[in-house]
Amino acid sequence: MVEAAQQGDQAALDALLRRHYDRIYAVCRRLAGNEADALDGAQEALITIAKRLDRFDGRAKFSTWAYRVATNACLDEMRRRGRRPVPGLPEFEVDVTPLHAAGGASGHDENIVNQMTVESALQQLPEDYRSAVVLRDIADMDYAQIAEVLEIPPGTVRSRIARGRSALAEILGNQKLPGERPSP
């Protein structure tokens, strides 16, 4: 399908972009932390993929290359947004106290709140950690693929994921003491 798209087959390009859109959007959604920036990042990624498909040389899987493009497009979009002031929108911090501790929602509502809580926590991570954690835990990429996407050594990927997950645990308040950790 990639070869056909590279040869100018518009139907193949459309099918290729549709096949990968959900995962590209999921990566952008977790990196950006909000719907608007994620949609813009995903759109920029698709445009870049379509324009630069001739640069895909097949040394990596297409999905790995597409995630690299998506990660870069989304981070670039966030940087552009960060430089532009958004008038009238106050900054706020999401309370990460679990609802059951506050006597609140259950079921579907709790899932939504949990998702919002995780997204808020992800946004508090440094960009380097957030990118590595999202590519591992959302895009389900292995360390070698993440290293290729982020253009860093695999050992750096491992440490960023470990530090990112540790920071997330601390932000979310579910850091357990060594004696409280379940044994494998």
C-alpha cells in the first residue's frame, strides 16, 4: 500500500492514512492533553505524511515512521501554541484526589474522571518523558521503535519511560513504599 501511495495512487494514500489515523490521533491526544491541539497535531501529521511519503525508505515499519512524524508534528504544534497567548483562558490545575475518596462518581463517570486525571498528570511531565511514555503505553511501541522515533539511544528510552512512569505515580499519588509493592 505504501509503494502504491508513493507512486501516486490516491486511493492507496487515503487508505494508508485512514488505517493509521486512530493511533496517530491517540498519540497526539496524549501528547497535547486536549482535543483541539490533538486534532491540529494529527492533521499536521497527516499532511506531512502525505507530502513527505517519498522520503519513507522502508528501513523501518511505516507505522514507526508515521509515529515519528506525528510526534514531531504534535510537539511543533504545541510549541507554536505555547508562544501564542490565549486571551481570557485562566490557567487551572486539576485536582487529582480520587473521586471515591471524595465520595463522588462511579462507573462511566469515574472512568472519564480517571482519564482526565491521567491526561492532566501527563501534561505535568517534561516533554521528553511524556513522549517516551505515550509512545510506549499508548502507541504500544517497543523500545527500539521509540528510540527510532525520538532519535535517541534505547537506553535513554528506558530511563525516560522509567522516570516518566515514576513521576506519574508521584503526581497521581499512588506511589507505594517498597514493602507495600506486590511481589511478582
